[in-house]
Amino acid sequence: MSPLAKMIIKALENEEDDIVLAEVLDFYEYLKEKKKRQKEILWKNIQEDEPTNEEIEIINNYIQNDSNDTISLDDLAKELGINE
């Protein structure tokens, strides 16, 4: 887990206001969906241009590496002790 993720989890761990925690989780989901849409648009643009093998490899590596850097919403909720 990245240092930033640990810092955020520690800060949210001490938060007692359920509304604030819900807003944070909603915003996290929004950012996750936004990144997903951006990747889909990028991939669509590459596909329309008849990509080279090198371009396909680059986008696949980007998608694979980026997904490894994210924390699932379930894991975040579990870390914060929030039951939905």
C-alpha cells in the first residue's frame, strides 16, 4: 500500500462523522469511474486508428499497472471499519 493511501486511511480512521465518511467513499467511487471512462475513451481512440502492436502493448501495460495502484472500495471500507 502506498504511503499516501496509508496516510488517508489513518486520517479517515479517526473520523467519527458518518456523513463525511460517506462523502469520501462517494468521491472515491466517482474518481474510480472517471478513470475507467478515461481509459475506455483512450482505448477506443487507439482502436479507431488501427493501432500498432507497440501501441497495444503500451495501453495494456498502462491499464495493468494503473489497476495495481488502486485500492478496492471494499478494502477501503474494511480498513475504515465501515459496514455498508
